Amino acid sequence: MSDSTPSPAQPYDLLIVGGGVNGAGIARDAVGRGASVLLVEQDDLANYTSSASTKLIHGGLRYLEYYEFRLVREALTERERLLKIAPHIIWPMRFVLPHSRLVRPAWMLRAGLFLYDHLASNMTLPKSRSVDLRTHSSGRPLKPEYKKGFVYSDGWVQDSRLVVLNALDAAERGAEIRTRTRLIKGTRVNGLWEAVLEDRATGKTSTVRARALVNAAGPWVARLLSDTLHIPNSKSVRLVKGSHIIVPRQFEGPQAYIFQNPDKRIVFAIPYEQNFTLIGTTDIPWTDDPGSVSITPEEVTYLCESVNRYFQIGVRESDVVMSYAGLRPLYDDASANASAVTRDYVLDLDTTDGAPLLSIFGGKITTYRKLAEHALEKLAPVLPVVSGASWTASEALPGGDFGEGNFSDALARLRRAAPWLPEQLAWRLMRNYGSRAYEIVGASTSMQDMGELLGGDLTTREVDYLIEKEWARTPEDVLWRRSKLGLHLNEAEKNSVADYVRKKVS
């Protein structure tokens, strides 16, 4: 592992503010090109937008309706790359699109899917096709009035783990990652950024210097410019809330569904965490504090009604076992409809006084890696240290280096190496950590060696790994962002995890 951290007297090449997928992706790419990098995040990695997505790596089929051809092509190309570099946390999924006569004609759907299949040159997933829902297995959960449908491919991602793995790879290459650390002041001094940082756990402040600053603060990108850096900016961010509900599993099979609503929006129903169905999302303009976002009863009703137009057995509001909401920090293109606001990204470079500031507006999780490349291309003329060749398109993220074979082969090797692991635990370790599962297992030869069982199949050895390697500091970090075990444990088990984490971190 190289160490590109500067001595106290030297400035960092790059200070990145924001520990979401864009900030972590830029940190990984930059340090791999030889830059010294410090990333600060005011809370946990992926604490906000990047853990509140619909968990899809997709081209964005509906964006074709808004003529976002460049974005869709880039996203489809990135989908293929991400499937290769992170096969443990990203995998293919087939989507069923029932045709509704009340929304879009069948020829329009067929034409859109044809474009979707052919916009990118590196497509390897199965192409779309028509299906008779009266005889196709995917039609069983649907009302009999839906006779015709289409099936197409996209990808699924464990979104918050994607962020953590980018940060982990950046750290192992020499970047410094500080969570629970907030930028409270930033000024340009003699061609450098002088930044005052606050450790939110201790309240202590420190000052660092950097040659360039990246504002990847997501929903706070505009506030960081105006309130913290006191820099005017002509571009603005438009916050759009997307909410999701999780209900007990509604249908059999590995397929997901994409449903068209009369308002022309779409809602997904996706298999989730084996025993559940994830339903989302909404598009609601948001003007309040970015940190206080939550789902409303009206949104729950909207999502239930959306899927109940299609499923034979209805989803009731009382079925909801969990919900979450996040803000999409979209570039404000002045669209009247929140659903029509571009999902493309805009990079704004300010080189006043010789201290570059790059602000990230918009973006989507699928294109984070390409956004990072474009960000460094934008910075390279004023920060030559990042002008090296791009490298992240083919370099596996931590745990994604399966060697020969696919996920199933990698899982089989883990089962042979540790036959005492329960089948479900072996599967979960491989799905979350890939080849890094061997670090968690270590020299263990039995479940007793894995430490205390805190709840379900979560052991103290796994929690120790998350604290020591992946910046987990709270029970929520462990149960909801590093994993989704919060869905599977009862209250007593969650309390056991909380007690252990607090004791370990204190």
C-alpha cells in the first residue's frame, strides 16, 4: 500500500468534502493517480443520498422519454463495467414491464427497449423481449387484465456498500478518510485552500491545507458554497425527495417489476433481502433542511396504490415494515416537473486566486465512476498531479477479485475453505464482502471462533471488522449501511448489537 499522506507542513493535493458515492469515487481515482487525498464526511459514509437509492445500476429506461440519450448511453456502459469490478455487491436482474393501455402505447415501449438494448456497444446482459403474461411465470402475481408485457435487463447494487468499498480502496492506496468530520470554514490563502475541520465526536477543530477542493456535498452542495465558503455561484441544485417502502415479500421469483402510473411516473417492485419487497420511488420537490427528510403518509399511500393497480393481492399501508427517504441533489435545469429534471451531472470549476474549487451538481449512482474521471479531467489543467491515465474501469473494488469463475464459484470456494459456516452466513459474507470474507473468517475453524453471536448470524468478529476496516461507529452504521441486518433482527438482538458497538467504539 502506498502512503500519499503529506507531512504536517505539506498541503494535501485534494480535499474532498462529502462521503457519498461521488466523493468516494473521486478519492479512489485521484489517489490511484498519485495525489495526496483527504476526504471528510460530516456523518457516516453514504449517510444520506447514496444509501437511500432504489439500489439499481441501470441506464435509466425512462430517461429516453426526455431525450437523455448521452446519459443513458454512459450509464449503460458503466453498468457493464461495474458488474465486472464489483460482482459481489452488483448483479444482473430481469425487469418485467406490464403494458398498460392507459399510459404508453406498446409500440413506444418496444421502441424504447430497442434503443435501450443497442445504445451502448459493450452490452452483455440478455436483451429485452415480449412476453405473454397470461402464460409467463412473471404474470402470476399480476391482475388478469395485464396480458402483454416486456422483460429487459438491468443491475442491482448494495448502494451504501459501493460507497464504503470505494473509500476502502482509496484508503488502502493512501487516502485519508475522516468520517464524522465537518468543514466549518474554508478560505483561499496564497493559492491554497486553508480549511478548518471539526471532529464531531470530540468537538475539536484542526486546520489543513489543500491545493484543490472538491465540493461533493450532495444535498448540501449549494449551502457549502454560500454558507461555508461564501462563494457566489450561478448554478443551483434542485432537491427532489425519493421515498421507498419495504413490505413482506409479495411475489415469487428473482424478477423485479416496473409499473407505469397514470401520472406517467414509474414505480419499481423489487425482491429485497430475500424476505421482502422494495417499492419506490416518489419525486417530491424539497426545500427544507436536507438532513430532516422523511417519507409522508401521502407517499406511502401513493406507492401502495401504484403497485395495487397491478398486483392481484394488494399491498396495504399496514404491511409496511420500514420506509426510507433520500434527496436527489439534481442540477436545476428549470424543468417544471420534478420527474423531468435531468439526472445528468454538471461540474463547475472555479479557479479564483489560483486555488481550484470543483463543485459537483447532480449525478446518479450508476455513473459515479465516470463522473470521477470527468472531475479529474476538469481539474488536471490546474492540478497536474491528477492528470495520469484513468484506471478505475477495470480495477476490481475490494472483494471483487473473485479470480476464476463467477459469484457462485467464489461462494463454493468459501464453503470448501470453511465448511463449518452455516450456508446462509457464507452466502451473506460473500455477497457483502466478496473475497474479503476470508479476512473476517481469518483462522477460525468453527462458529465459536467467530465470537459471540449478537443476533441472527451476526458475530462479534464481523462487527470488529466493520469497526476496524470500514469506519462503522454506531449501531446504525452496522445494521443499516454496512448491512441490512436491521430488517432481520428483533429488538433484543438490535440492542445487543448496539451495546457491543458502543462498548467497542468508546
